[in-house]
Amino acid sequence: MTESETEIIMGERGISTFEAFRATLKRDLLVAFKGRNELLNPLMFFFIVVSLFPIGITPDREVLTEIAVGVLWVSALLASLLSLDNLYRSDYEDGSLELLLLSPHSLYFMTLAKILSHWLVSGLPLVLLSPLLGYMLALPTEAYWTMIVTLLLGTPILSLLGSIGVALTVSLGSRGLILAMIILPMSVPILIAGTLAVGSVMDGNPVGGHIAIMGAMLAVAASLAPLASAAALRISVN
Amino acid sequence: MPSEVNQNTQNMLSARQLFCERDDRVLFDSLDFDLAEGEVLQVQGGNGSGKTTLLRIICGLHDSFEGAISWYGDPIEKQRELFYSSLLYMGHRVGVNKILSPLENLRWSCSMHGSTTPTQIESALAQLGLRGYENSPCHMLSAGQQQRVSLARLLISPAKLWVLDEPFTTLDAHGVKDLENLLANHVDNGGSVLVTTHHKLNVSSGIHYLKLDDVGHD
């Protein structure tokens, strides 16, 4: 039924950029869900790293409360870094990236679709898991919402910045540390804003300003990162 | 600019004075060619003579070159989107994701160029001998079958210009025949093909050759 409906609506064969955006998003989500192991990797990594801290440092609640936010943010950063390679590498290797570059649609929206899909399968699960890990690290109750909101704003920025780094390095044979060296310095402002926001709510101060700054960072990253990624991809396939 | 500029609007694609150098080695210099509707241009040359690079330059995947490429008389870089909506490219890496099934792969790659229905994709796959494999993950398929998945795009896409880089490599005798029929059909319908292959093409009409070997080496 729906198929024939779309056939009627799409009298001519051309499709809008929005449709192409949706098709790319759907495809990437499908790839992610079909390769389940890769899907769970960043989440498991996040969980394991965070749970090492109480064991490695001290199970003392006061100390844990002090370091909780930092630990959560740094682990989220590393987990996101771990999953970034999936963003363009397999597409580069099997040639799908070339098809994407040669599509008549704006590469800006195509990379945005891929980044959104990456965040949905790697960033969002971290945000959802974070309250549990916050509990493990004795995060004070009043800080939970701030932590979730800042992670919700911060993890998409990590995916967006990461996309630039991966796009630049996708054609290199041995990437090793170079990806981390490109992305981690760029991620420092997010790390600072995120930990400051949660820190200030724990001190009883207002957090509106910090969250607004993160929102602004997200807006800037969302508008510029796909552009930079698209340009970097064109260079990488050269 | 060359002295005689071909004003014939039937010329779909023309290249003038193409020059490309790679690692201090000139691949080709002052290379000119035209491709009209309903024509096949077979690029010939030994390994490493720059066939793939030429194809990638035409598609805009490689930009370290000099010279002018035009699409229906206008410079290509001014009308990328228009050009890309009429272009179908198949490279060495065929663009088939190993995790996805042929159906899912084609649904995405064809959707980039226009709306498609699952029936259309299924019949294209069946026509290329992949009936029954529609839903198996592509890593279960052989290299030749993956190539066929990518070739199914030729049946679905409305593109007028096909740019095919060594499309015959992994195909069996039957596949070669299928592809030749596809090419012949496309040409009969006014489409054009830019192809590199060492295979002797069995297409009846409008085939031209571009030899790269003697262009670059002085």
C-alpha cells in the first residue's frame, strides 16, 4: 500500500535531498544494527572504564563524588573516539563513499545523516547508560539532570568533531594515534563546559550559562562540521 | 584552448587538453576526447597508464589535473549536481556493503538518483542471476556476485552516462554477455558509456577507442 502510494507521489524519478538524507540515515542505522558487536563496543568500553575507577582509586563515596563528572566525561570522550572509525571507514573500503560523493545531493546533508546515525548508535546509548554509572560513582542526586543534559548536548558535538577527524584520516593506511591527536584537543572545550556545568550544580550555583554555551557549541558544530567533513572526504578519496 | 572547439551540442562530454601527473610521472598530456549520446568510449592502456585516474578525473573524484571538461558544452564544475544526476560510476571498489543484503544495498545506492521500488530492485537482481540472494548478506556472496549487485544499478538508474572501471574483471562468461547486452541496450537508448577494460567489447555500434599508452610517454 505505502509502496504504491509513494510510487504515485513520486511521479518523476528525482528525489529530494531530504529523501536522500533519510535513505542514508536509514542505511547507516541498518548497517549498525546488523553489525551488533560493533554497536555494543563503545557502550561496553564506557561501562568498563567507568567501573575501573572505584576499584583503582578508592570506593570512598566522597572521593568518588569529587571525580564522578570528570570520569564520566573522559570515558564518554574515549568511548566516542573508539566508535568513530565506523563512520566512514567501511564505506571507504567498499566504495560506497565514492557513490555518496557522486550523488547529486549536497554532501553536507549526506555527512550530517551519517553523523546523526553515528550519534544515535554510539552517543545516545552512553547518555542513557550514564545515570546508572553516575549512581555507581556516587554522583549527588541534584547533579543527575545536569549531567544527562550536558551529555545530551556534548556527545553529538563529539560525533561532529570526530567526523572531521575520521574524514581526514580515512585514506591513511595506519591511522593509529593520529585520529586521537586530531580530535582530543578539539574536544577539550566540551569537556571543560560539561564538567563545569555539573560541578556548579553540585556547588549549588545556576547552570543555565554553561548549558547555553554547550548549546551554542552544538549549533556551531552542527552547522560547520559537516561542511569540513565533506571537504575532507573529497580530499581523502583523491 | 584548442583551435577547433567542437560546438556540436550532441557532445555529451568533452575533455580538452587534459594533463595529469602522478609521482613526477606524466600519465597523459594534451588529451582530448569527445563522447556523444549513443557512443561507447573504451579507454585502453597498460597497467598503470592512468585509465582509472582518467575516469576519476572525469567524475570529479580526483582533482589534481589541468585542462577542461565540459558537459553539454558547459564547464563541468559549474553544474556538478546536474552532471551527477546523469552519472553512474562503478569503480574497482564496487560500492556494496558486506553487512547489508543486495536489496538493502541497492535500495540505498539507487535512492541517491531517484525513487525506486523493491519490485524494481528485485527484478533487476533476478535479471542478473541473483534471484534467491536478495536477502543474504553480501559477505556471503562471491566477488563476481557482488559485482553483479553493483551492476544491477545499471538496470535501475536513469543515468545517461555510465562510467565503468574494469566492469568485466570478476564476471563469468555468462555475466560478460549480460553486461554486453546491458551496454548495447543503453547505447541504443541514447546513453553513453565510458569504460576501461582489456576485454574486447562486443557492442555493434558507436564504439571509439582512446589509447593512453602513447599519450604520456615521450
